[in-house]
Amino acid sequence: MDKEEILNKYRSENNDEGKNHENNHADDQGFYALCFLALLIMMYQIFNNLPFGDITALLFAFMATGGFSRYRLRKEKGILYFSIVNSFLCAAFLIWYILQTI
């Protein structure tokens, strides 16, 4: 393969590493903001003696879904186990929250 073939192949894939990096960075920043806000809401709920399993269940659902997506791509057992544990924790916190609020 000569230089032009490689460049044409790269252009045809339409994969811009700079944009991918920017998107990943923006997603990371959004995740940090989500976690910080979730922490503040849970602290408020605990301080006011309110049930707080709802926010926790959402965070575990987010991590489980992301983990299952990564597992489909990488097929790593550790990611699968992590996702299964997060799924169980999500269900447990959701059930706990529902039982507290009925």
C-alpha cells in the first residue's frame, strides 16, 4: 500500500480522531457533573430524612448499561461481571426505594 491508498482509505472511513477525543472528553465532563449533582441530591435527601434509593438506582443503571455495551464490543469477562453486579445493585436500590415510599 502506498501513501495515497492509505490516505484515501482513512478519508473514506470518515473517522476523525480529534472529534472522537472531543466527544469523549465532553461525555466524561457530563458524567462528572451528573455524579456531582446526584451526590448533592442524595445528601439533601439524607439530611432531610427522605428516601434516596432512586438516584442511586439511576446511577447503577447508567453504569450497567454502559458496561453491557462495552462487553458487546470487547468480550471481556471482567466487564460482564461488573455490569451484572451493577444491574443487581440497581434493582436492589430501586426495590428499596419503592418499599420506602409505599
